[in-house]
Amino acid sequence: MTLDIERLGRRAEAMLDELAAISEEPDRLTRRFLTPEHKRAAHLVGRWMQEAGMVAAEDALGTVRGHYARDGEPEGANRVPRLLIGSHIDTVLNAGKYDGMLGVVAGILAVEHFRDQNQRFPFAVDVLAFGDEEGSRFPTVLSSSAATAGAFDTAWLKGVDRDGISLEKAMADYGLDTAAVGTAALTQEEALAYVEVHIEQGPVLEHGDLPLGVVTSIAGQNRTRVNVRGVAGHAGTVPMTLRQDAYLAAAEMALAAEAIAKAHPDDAMVATVGTIKVMPGAVNVIPDHVEFVLDLRAASDAPRAKALKQFIAKAEAIAAARGCSMTHDTYHDCPTAACAPWLQDGLTQSLDSLGLKAPKLVSGAGHDGQSMAKITDFAMLFVRCKGGISHNPAEFATVGDMGLAVAALIKFVEGFDPAKRG
Ligand code: GLV
Ligand code: MN
Ligand code: MN
């Protein structure tokens, strides 16, 4: 049958608008993991899943999972092999409305289409809405998909947010049982494959005048917390040559990270210091303590590991030269994850069936597929976004491109054959 691309795109846009209205802040979109707003968004998504013909439930990490039964599946059957379609409903601070949410909405709309067409498959289809892809609240990243993949580290429960609330406490407040984390895990037999639709978050597709693209791999990533300690003093009386200013040491470290990343253009290395706390935080006091996080990414793992070592050595030298000390802790180290060729082929064929080119591209952004790769093969379909802008309220994808993405996902599921797994 012919798919109504425009209608699918409009439906996606309306759902994204509804989700974007659920925010912790009145004038901008911020929805962090395990906040009351996360819960409201999760309930809305669960309702949509049910309306689309799925049985919806929340797992031990609050991930909403909609289950579309396979052909002939008895009610309440366990361990049914399933194709997983997912993305996330948490956001960065001051976010756009597409990052993550588009993938969840695309999965729901695809299943709604199958229900409307009375289509069942020899495998079940689960749509997953993860809650901790961005790592905007706790010093964890991808913790909800890690739980789905059976790779949740209980040490993460002790990590605290900016208000000193631990992940353990936030889970309890949300109504989740930390002792039940293990129940969120899917087995390798259940998880046939994981596929995610996501905005590109970069300019490549727009530059090539292409609506959709097939991802080949996701860049690896470290997040390293650095604490620099100096000596506090009076901003008016201590001469510049006699200061042990922790902020200036941190600033020089951030510039060192920039220089290291710039020296590795072939590895697509990027370094970002996007969060920094300057203490005691008074206008007339020389800072004695600074904490920042270095986010370091590259297309392959060995140069990234080497660059991190180089950064630490350089940062220690900078601290020493300024009479400061430093400590560091890499709380996230995620290797580069390759998308499975047989699933990339499946996406390519689905784009082909829609008369679209299927350009291949690497993702510099992190995604839940990095967790899911621990239990199953995964693939990603990227959607063109305006100006390549993301993590910014100006994020934008057209109705037409979103409709094509949902149509491509529908075609992908229809052509999905687990027997093609290597
Ligand atoms: C998530 O968007 C990340 O790549 O940081
Ligand atoms: Mn995302
Ligand atoms: Mn993001």
C-alpha cells in the first residue's frame, strides 16, 4: 500500500509538540531523568503506545516499553523474540524537541500503521522510550539502556545530581525499586536487533540535500571529571604573580584539551568543557576550587585513549606550574560502536523502496545503541535537521523528512528477517 508521508510527518510533529510542552522550566524545554516531568512524559508515551495497539509497561529504570505481539502470540507470553525500536525522552538543558523524542514517536507511528493494517510479524516489535540518554542529571550516561542490556553498574546508584540527590533516592522518589534493576534486562534470545531513528544533529545530510542517512558507527566517548584546587584570596590584594587561582588553571586545561583534539582531525576528535563550577563563587574571591567535566570523543578508540592520557599529563603540569593540584575521574568510557552491516543493508533497501538515496555517515553524538550493542546488533537511521543544529531550541526537522523517516522504518520492519543475522 502507499504510505501517506505527509500525514505521518504531521502526526509526528503534533506528538513532538505535545511532548515538548512537558518541561521542568516554564520558557524552555528541560526534562531530566526521573523528574516529575520525565514521569509525565513517560505516561503520555505509554498512553500513545496503548492507543497504537501495544501493551505498555515501565521497567525498573522507568523505561517505557510498548509490546506489539507477534503473530499468534499468546497473551502474557514470556521471552518472545522481538525487534526493538527505541530512543529517549530525556533532554539536555534548554533542548530542542526532536533529539530522542522523534525516534520514540516514529516507533509508535510505525506500530500504529501495522495495527491499522492488521499486520503481524513472526517476531514481536517493542518500542522503548529510555530516560537517561543525555546524562543531564546524574554522572551516568545511557544508564536506562544499559539496564535493558543487562549492563547497569550498581555503583551508579551513589552518583548525585546538582542538588545532592543520589540516583538511588531519585529512583525511589519516582517509585522504582533499585533492587529490581536486574529485571529490566532483556536476554540475547529476546533481542533480535535494535533500530533507532534520530535527527542527525550535524550538517552532512542537509549539505548533500538528502532527507535520510544510514549510520555506520557511533563515535566513542569519555566523560572525565576534573577537580582543581588552589588557594582562595582577596581579589584586590594578592598580586597576579602570587596567586594559586584554580579557575585560571582550569581555563588553561580546557585550552589544552582543545589543542589536543585539534591535533587529531583524521580521528574526528572533539573535546568540550560544557560544565564548570567555580568555587567559592564570589566576585571578589580568587577561586580555590573548580570542578569541570571534559567530554572527549573520537571515531576510533586507541587515539581517544591516548589523547586522554596526554590531556591528564598536560593538566597535571598546568596545575603544578600554577601552584595548584588536580584529581580526575573518568566516569564514562564508551567504545566506538559499529552498526551491523545486515541491518544497514535493511535500512538501505527500505530507503531504496521509497526512491531515496542511502548515504552512510558516522554519528559523533552518543546514542542508546551503544548500550544495546552489548546484547544485540543495532542500526540507526538519521534524519536531516536544519543547519545541523541540535542541543539547542532551534533544532528543526521538516514534516516531510519526519514522514519519510517513519515510512522508512515501516518498510524496514516489513523487510526485517532475523535469519540474515551473521
Ligand atoms: C548525547 O546527545 C550526547 O552525544 O552527548
Ligand atoms: Mn539523542
Ligand atoms: Mn542529545
